[in-house]
Amino acid sequence: MPKWKFKAWCTGYPGGKPPRFLRPFLLLLLLVEGKSHGYELLERLREYGLNYELQDIGYLYRTLRVMEREGVVSSRWDVSGEGPGKRVYTITEKGKKELEEWTRTLASIKDSLDSFLKIYMEARGKSE
Amino acid sequence: MPKWKFKAWCTGYPGGKPPRFLRPFLLLLLLVEGKSHGYELLERLREYGLNYELQDIGYLYRTLRVMEREGVVSSRWDVSGEGPGKRVYTITEKGKKELEEWTRTLASIKDSLDSFLKIYMEARGKSE
DNA sequence: TGATTTATATGATTTAGTCATATATAATAG
DNA sequence: CTATTATATATGACTAAATCATATAAATCA
């Protein structure tokens, strides 16, 4: 049994590790949510069907910090709500521009995956 | 001007690097082509719409070697054809099983990308 | 015969991602 | 009231993924 609840959520992908989509996924969530913090963003990923199977929540926080350093998000420390203090992030104008670029990238990757699945299904159909 | 022709093919993705799909793409190509070698597989990637924008052809050869070590492909050195010797690969039974797993993984990733693009388009529609 | 194309390969490095663990506040159970 | 669990963020050390730079060699072309 895992020491932290988070570990139990992490099942991993069969046949491969999740790729480099954490950053665009976080940018998108911050665009549609307006503002959010790390722990909450983790839950939103699932709710929005962005099945990013994160192995390590530390990486999520680290990624947000890197994104802030690069100016695509900004944060402030918030102790006003319930529970412990949260680092609340918002997307910047620079972040919105980067998200737009990501959208083209991910659309192109999606096209490749469509091709992949189509070719595989055709090959399966023939051999059977 | 690049010293090697290959360098000129590499434009890179805007807004992010290509993810970990080289291995499943190569497995699929070997399934449908029967057999092929590294340099040829690079061309097939584009022909089949698997737009994997490889930055470094060395990584392709390295990946094939790793895949062979792990038993998902096998190779033999072939000097019978035109041009210099080629290392010709075929997919193994183990490779076919792994490819099937990859198919589920990539289908799940495709779903995430569909969600991403849908959410982005909706958000764009509202703000404009 | 010198440049180009086809073809494979690897040492060194950088970047991405994971593992293990630390810390602190608030809520809940006994 | 205290011990445990849940919420929340963080970082040092490490491993794996990917790139950069470069080497090699046979065949073809100018």
C-alpha cells in the first residue's frame, strides 16, 4: 500500500510512458479555468479527459515553476481559502501565444496517431 | 547549408519536441512492410503520414539496435542489393505483441488530444 | 578522381522524467 | 485534545530519453 494517496492514482501506460504534453495541458487548463493551483490542476486533468498519467506529482510542481520562470504563467501565494496555502497560477499573454503554437503541434501529432491506428487496423483486418 | 542532407529535412515541431512514438511507428512499419532498413524506414515514416520529425538520424539507428537487444525486432546484414550494405530488420512475435499494446496506448493518447483540441476550440469561440 | 548520395554507427552531452523524501497546514477519527 | 489522514508544495539525486557532433564506408555521379 502506498504511503501517499497520489501513488495509488498512478497506474502508468502499458507499452510506453506518457509524452511531453504536460505543459500544453496545464496551459489549456489555466486558459479555461482562469486560475488554479498544482493539486487542483491534477484533478482537472482527469475531469477534462486529458489522461496524462503522471508518475510523480513533484514533476507537476517543478513544471509549473519552470513555466513561471519562462514567463508563460504567473503565480501568487494564497492562504485565504480553506486548507493549507496554495500557489495559484494564471496564464500570461506569452503563455496564450505558446498555447496556440502547441495547438498546431498537437493537431499534427493527432494526425500521425490517426494514420497509425488506421494502418494498424487495416493490417489486422488482412492478416485475420 | 547543412553538411548532411538529413539535417535539411529536420525542421522540428513548433511549440515542442516530438514525443516517444518512434518505437511504435517503427514496429508498425516493419509489420506492414515485412522488412526494411533504417534509412528506408525514415522515408516510410513520411510516406505513411507518421510525421515523426526526427532531429537526429543517429537516434533512429540507436533505437533499432535497442529494439533488437530487447527482442522486438531482428536483423541481418545485407549486401546483396544496390548501394552500401544495409541492416535489414523484421518484427518478431514479441514485437507484434508489444505493437498491440502500443495501439491501446496511442488510442488513449489520441483521445486526450481530441479532448485538448475540442476544449481549445470552444474556448477560442467564446473569447472572440 | 573528387564530390555526393546512401547507409550505419557512437562518444559526449543535454534535457526530460522519476524516485525518494521532506515539510507544513487543516480536517477528521478515536 | 491528540493521532492520523488529506491537502498542498517542494527538492536532491538519479535514470532514461533525445540531441549534437562527428566518424566511417561503399556506391554513384560529375
